[in-house]
Amino acid sequence: MRKCFEQLASTDLHNLSVIFFNVDDCSDLYPKYGQNMANKLLQQFVKKINSSCRSSDTIDRWNSEEFLLVCPDTSLAQAVAVADKIRASILATAWPNDIQLSCSSGVAQMHDEDLNDLIARANKALYKAKNTGSNRTAAA
């Protein structure tokens, strides 16, 4: 992810948006389905995100349960629309063994701040979405 941010031109930061994604009830995947299936589900989750966004966007695993999508030249409204499109796609996917997955997302657009503050705002929005139920998007 650091490489992705380093490649952004200063002009890209004006309309830069980021989206945090979290598989709802992600912590239950490993004990419920085992390591191999849980890993397979998360890999397919990332592939689904990749297939639903632009080639200029970059997805990376942020931590054990969160994924960060970096969207250059994307307004907040556009990023919310992308997050909602991806959430709908995840929900509509036929997952292995008839498993049902949904995800929540937090979205933020760069303001007069550094990348750490942008990411912190998006992460706070994700927790707002998660705390108000599953399969939701919240914007910062």
C-alpha cells in the first residue's frame, strides 16, 4: 500500500478517496469454516472487489479483517457509489458451500490533511457502519 501512495502525484491527492471494507462477522469465518475455506473466501472477496472497480484503483489488505481500496480522482459521492456497488456485488455472489457474505464499508475523501488522517477518518466511518448493523456504507 505504501508503494501505491508513493506513486500518487500531488495533483492526485485533491480528489483521492479511500474505502475500507470489512467482511461482516469476519472473525467468525476461521472458527466456523476452517482456515482453508476462510482464506479462500477472503481471496475471492478481494477478487470480487477488483472486478468491480477501475484499473486505477488499488486494493490491499490493511489488517486481518480490513481491506483498503484507494481510488484516485474520485469524489466522496463517487466513492460511496463504488462502495455500495461492491457491497451489492458481494451480497449477490454465490459463495462456496452456500455461505452468505456481506460487507460493511467506510469512505473518506482527502481534504487538507495527510494520508494518515484520511485513512483514520475512513476507518472511523467503517466502524460507524459496522456499529449500525451489517451490510452498510458510512461516509466521513
